[in-house]
Amino acid sequence: MSLSGGDLVEQESIDRDAPPVVPEGLRTAFVSKSPTQIAFGRLRRDPIAMICFVIVLLFVVIAVGAPLWCDLFGVSTDTVRASTVIDLTTGLPKTGPPNQGFDSAHPFGIAPATGNDNLAWWIYGCRTSLFLAFIATVASTFIGVALGLIAGYAGGLVDAVIAFFTDIFLTFPFLLAALAISPIIADRFGTNIKLYNELTFWVLIGVLVVFGWMGMTRLIRGEVLSLREREFVKAARVLGVPTHKILIREILPNLIAPIVVSISLGLPAFVTAEAGLSFLGIGVQGRPSWGQTIDTATKYWETYPLFLWEPVIGITVLVVALNLLGDAIRDAFDPKTRR
């Protein structure tokens, strides 16, 4: 069947308006990706980030499965009779380092004076540090994000009041607060050892949270001040969307990148703070802690250096891996970098 001139012109117009045909093999190359997907793709291509992620994941597995690992190695944190494993004249272990070779029954050796198994205390010390840092990070992040959203979006008097209290907490020394609170807890609850040991853990978390939300608040407030003037936020206001829905559905999803970066950098800070406070004797009491072990091991540095190196190496590796992973996450979520 032949086409007339008008039909040919109409057919050519239809062909020009039709979308181009893309070969099947090339369609996947043009799939759109969200900024978060692009950031995680950059992370997967970063070897340093992947190595640090594996190291952090290993520490998390050790902390979560602490009882299983202790059973696997046949060690325990139970109190032992020191005279059975400790030389009473020197205070050093009868078997294992520093005077004997390594003992398979105690792979990390035995603590001097007390006779505790170093490997068991190292594993449960990792659990204490990560658990405390995780709770403190989540709580401080929640408070900081909530206050930052309210201050940045409301503005005016609300913003001024929140900024005032933020500046007050920033000027108050964190270490001084910890040193002041710990003796109060000891004087008030020192007679009940079990309650006192439990309170020291949660009080330390409270102190870290109370003095750890200000940076997040300032960061989120600055981001919200910019986002609230965007067209999609103004459109939501015109449509009569409630304020809480604007904050949660419109603004908060655009803050995922800075929140993730802040969390990744906050975790190592809390791990270091817990170890430092425990080393000073105002941290966690009544449960294994890397800081407590370091405090005890400093007295045996010359005669039993391995006793000190074990918790120090654990803290160093964990904190360095968390910091490098945090830097990699920050670079991945920053569109201006080309790492």
C-alpha cells in the first residue's frame, strides 16, 4: 500500500517525536541514583573505608558475642583465688607472661595481683566501651537533631533560647562536671555496691549525652536555616502541611548526610572519653573496662608491659578505624570531593 505526500509528512513527524530506541545493554548505564546511593557507591570503591569497616565490624562482633567468644577460648571474668595463680612475693602470674611463655589456657595472660584472665576482660571491656558509646551517640544525636530542627525552623525567640543554652553547655568544662558528679554518686550510693556499680555506668552515659549534643544541634540548625527557604518547603507551607510533617518528611530526609557523618565521628570520641574517665577512676565501676585495665596496668609497666599494651592496642585500633571510616563517610557524602 502506497502512502500519499500528506501521509509521508505525518509519518515523518511521528517518527521525529518518538523517543529514541536505546539498546537493551545500555539501559542499565542510565539508571538514576539518589545522592545516598552515590555516596555508598563511592564508599565501596574506597579501600581504606572498606578495611576500616571490616575492623569496626570485627569489634562489634566481638562485643555482641562476648559470652560466646569467652566460652570458645575457655576463659571467664569470674573472680578467682589470686594465690592459686599469682606469686605472692612478686605479685606476677606463675604461668604465662611476663616470666613464662604464653599459656593456651590464658591466651592474653593473667592480670597481676588479681589473677583475672586478660582475654576475658579485654573482650568484655570491648563490649562495655562499644555499648556505652553506642547509647551515648544515639541519645545525643536524637537530642541534637530535635533541638536543631526546632531552632532552625522556628527562628526568633525559640532559636535564641536554644542557642543560649547551647552556648552555656559548650562553655561548661566536661571533665569538671564528671569529676563533680562522681563523688556525689559515691557518697549517696556507696554503701550499696551493686547499685553503685550500675549507677556509675548510666551516670557516665548521662554525662556524655548532656555534654555531647551541642555540636549536632549547631550543625543541624545551620542546615535547616538554609533548607527552610527552599521552594519545596515553601510549597508545603502554602498547601497547609502541619509543621511537624514538614520537619520530618521534607527537611529531615535532606539532613541524612550530615547526621551520618556526625555519628561516625562521634562514636570514637565517646569510646576515648569512656576509657579516659575510667582511667581517672570516675568512669565505669564493677564491670570490665579498657580504661580500668589501663589504670591498673600502669603500675606494672616496667615488669609486665604486655598487660598495658593489650587494652591500649584495642582502643587505638578501634578509634583509628572509626575515625578513618568517619572521614571516608564525610568525603563520600560531600559532592565537592573526588576521593
